[in-house]
Amino acid sequence: MVAISLMPPPARRLAALDIFRGATMASMILVNNAGNWDHVYSPLLHKDWHGWTFTDTVFPFFLWIVGVAITLSTARRIESGQSRVDLLGHALRRAVIIFAAGFLLSAAPDFHWATIRIPGVLQRIAVCYLIAFLIFLWTSWRGQLGAIVGLNAVYWLLMQYYPVPGCGAGSYDAGCNFARHIDSLVLSGHMYSRTKFYDPEGIVSTLPAIATVLFGILAGHLLRSMEDPNWLLLRLGAYGVFLFCLGSILDLWIPINKQLWTTSYMALMAGLAMIWFGIWYFIADVAGWRRWLKPFEVFGSNAILIYILSGAIAKYMGRTGLTAKTYGWLVSTGLQPVNASLAYAILNVLACYLAAWLLWRRGWFVKF
């Protein structure tokens, strides 16, 4: 079930987590809602295939944050005496609700079951959350690190050595690779409409995406164990730089690719997430400069709900022609097409912020 808390959630030791979550959600809404996709600044677009842009950091950052939250919230519940079976039941219900929300968001309003997209952003969050939660409940940090290695090893072996019909083994090309092959076999007719032959949130690429959540879980262990903020910042920075460099080096053999969620991409993004979290931690929790970050805290307080709202607004605006009309009006004011497209995206962010602020002001916090 979906629970609505009418009181503010308990104060967290780390303001940086809500701030980072909110900044990531605001970025996600910004990059998902261009006024005209023919006129978009390149950093606000996903890389066509290999490589990465600012936009390609958003989803892995959110998954990493999910991992940190798992450690911080679940460890406290275990310490308070909750059984692992009860915790697993809660996680399962939460994952089912988030998956169903994503599925319904994709299906509405037509509900063409023969062609409805099964994977999606919320669906991947749900699957990665549940599997990472299972690993967290029954392993130590060493087991979680081993799971990261194992998931990426399985992914690499399949991508590298499975003979895909038509292109053989070891291909990372857009037209032919193992992940695309499995998606086309299992999800035929139910994939992202813009790609058609593979899904950016497909089956095989979910393996390293789970590892992204596990890296967040490991970061959560670090946050719980480090009392000295200076030492914590040093460790976050060191591990972040190490993972960023590891991903960059792996790119020589395994291309950085968000669509495939390659191991190099996973490592690079986990490193960037640690670095950025360290920056937010220093600003908000060490220096105490939180006041100007309040909008991000507001976004982060109901992040999943606001994402669902943004998706519903985008679908409604697109189907009713309001997106094109609003974009046209922005162009008519004298804005260049690319700036009008950006302005439309910013208006979406502001509309979602208004909704988040109203929920925040009333003390309504929706817990999936």
C-alpha cells in the first residue's frame, strides 16, 4: 500500500541525501521535458551510443542514492529489532507498487496491451531496489562487494562471449549485441518506442544497474561508520576518484554506454555519485549552508511521486498539443528555438516544484 505521512519525517543525520536526491530529480525532470526535441542543448540529451553527457548521470545517481537510503534506513530498523522477514515484506510491497506505477504510467491512457512497454525507469528502480535489498539483508559489505563483482562478471561474460546471431560475440554495436538480442527475444513489441529493437532499461543491462545500487549501499556503510566528517570527505573523494578512473580505464576495452549500462559506465557513474555526494555533504552537513538548498530538499522529500507527476503532465501536454503550443508561444516571444525548448523544460521543473512545495508545506510525505 501507499502510506501518506501527515507529519514531517524524522530528522536525518545527513541533509545531503535529500538534497542530492532532490537535485537529481529536478535534473531528471529538466532533461525529460524539452519543448522540442529537435532543438536541445547537447548536454541535455543522452549520448546517442558510446560516451556520456550530463543527462547520462541522472539515472545512475538516483539508483546510487536508493542504495545509500537502503543502508541508512534498514540498518536502523534492524537495530530496533525488526525481523528480516518483515523488512523483506515491506521491500517487496514497495517494489511492486513502484513497478506498477511505472507500468501504468507507460500504459495510460490507451492501454494497448499488445504493444505496451514493460520496462521503464520506475520499473528498473523497483527491480534494482528489491534485488539489492535482498543482498543487503543477508550479506555483509564484503558479500555486497562480491555481488558487484559477480554481477558485472556475468554481464561481461555474456556480452563478450555469447555468439549473437548475425554479429557473433563481443559486439557493443547499437545494431547487434547480446543485450539487444535478449530484449528482442523476450520483450518483442513491448520495448521503448524510440528504440524499438532494444530497451534502455532492458533485461541484461539491469545486472550492472543493480551493482550501481550496491555501490550506494557500500557508501551507506561508510557514512554509518565514519564519525569524523573530514575523514569521511577524504574517503568519499578517494573512492569516488578511484571508481571514476577505473571506469575511464575500462572504457579502453568496454565502451562507456548508458543504454547498455556497461561496467565502465557503472564504475564511472558510481565514482561521480560519490564525489557529488561528498560535495553536497560538505556544503549542507559540514559547512551548514543549507538555506539556499531548500528547493532541492523539497524535491527530494517526495521524489518518486513528483517523478510520476512529471510523467503524467508530460503525457497530457503532449497528447493535447499544449507542449507544441507553449513552445510556439515561447518562440514567438523572441527566444531562439533551443532556448525556447529549454525554457519549456524549466517551466516543467517549476510546476513540479510547486507541487512538491505544497506537499512539503502541508507535511504530506508519500511513502511507496
